[in-house]
Amino acid sequence: MTVPASLARRAVAEFIGTAALLLVVIGSGIQAAALSADTGVALVANSLASAIGLGLIITLFGPISGAHLNPVVTLTSWWDRRTGNPDGLTGRQALLYTAAQTGGAIAGALLAEVMFGRTPGTFATQVRDGGHLLIGEIVATAGLVLVIQGLGRIGRPRLIPAAVAAYIAAAIWFTSSGSFANPAGTVGRAFTDSFTGIAPASLPGFVAAQLLGGILGLTLAAVLYGRRPAASAPADRPAASPLNQTYETVS
């Protein structure tokens, strides 16, 4: 069920949802690192908490804004509209979503720092560079987009919360980068010098890789599932998310 919501309310949902996501990711990372000196154990705890939190957040905010929580997901929704899907976002809506997500990510990071008695506003010092990490981000983001687009195109959008959570839990482990896969989340994680942080100098490479991954994911979805035939919709119909879309596969 979709909750009727104005664009402003949907933007607020994106802000709060992304802030909550960063709070879960960073907070669980700080807690895990404090409780265990074993990096592997800390990563297990962080990945499980992140996946569970993400699934719950998507389930809660999906009916309001679509729970994109990620500019790449928002851009794929904008592209859907450009290619004939009336449920996609307009350019104005996509810009507002992206701004809300980025602001929410920074707010969530700062709140996590305060919650654990750390000094907020301290930038991360953990440099994450190297071509292999950027390839990992391309793979992680492409897979995320493929999961969302694929389930939408085969008419199973209700599986997206659980599927995305499961994918992220796995991708944290199987990608070299740790699967940031989210430009807004990556910016937010620059504001924490902790287990999950990323130095500001590493942001351009990671964000560029995530955008490339988004394009690759869209391309793979089109190749595997075909395009959705263009359809008409009332002009005042609110833009929906992959959670509320269905697609038809055509040859």
C-alpha cells in the first residue's frame, strides 16, 4: 500500500530514512570496533546490523517516498521516466531527493558520532584508493541496481526490501571496496573517523565508480529483462519507486 504524500513529505522521508541508514551503518561499526579487536568479527557485526537496518528502513519508508536512500537509485528512477515509465521521478523530484539524501546522510553520521560520545564533524582519515577498490564499487552498485530493476521488471517489487538487504550484506563481503554503493552514504561516511569512514580525498573516485555502476546496472537490466513499453498516466500522478512499479518484459 502506498501512502499518499506530497513531494515535501517524500523528501522528508528520504532525509530521515537516509539519516537512519547512516546511523545504523556508522553506529554499528563504532560499536563493533569497540567490542572486538578482530576486524573480521567487527565486519560480521557491522554487515548484519547494516543489512537488517536497511531492510527495515526500506519497508517503513518505501510506501511514502519509495525509500531510495541513494542518489543512484533516484537517478535510475529518473531515467525510467525518461524512457516512458510514468512512475519514475521528474528531474525536479530527483534533485530534491538527492539533496535530501545527502543532507540526511551527513546528519546521520554526525548523530552517530554524538551518540557514542565522539566529537562530531571530524573527517575520516581512512584513505580508500586504488583501481581494484573502484572496480569493487562499480560491481557493488551495478548489482544493487540490477536487483531493484530486475525485481521491478518481473513484477515482484515486494521482494525488494529483503532482497536489497540480503544483497548489501553479501556485497560488503564479496566486493573489494566493502560495497558503499551509495554516493550520499559515501559523503556521509566522510564525516566519521571510524571503522566505516572514508577520507574526503577518496570521495571523487568512489562516487564516479558508483555512477558508472548505476549505468552498468541499468544496461544489464535492459539486456536481461527488456524494456518496459511506454504508458500514459495522469499528469498529477505522484512519482513512485521501484517498490510500487511493475514492468513487462518485451523482446
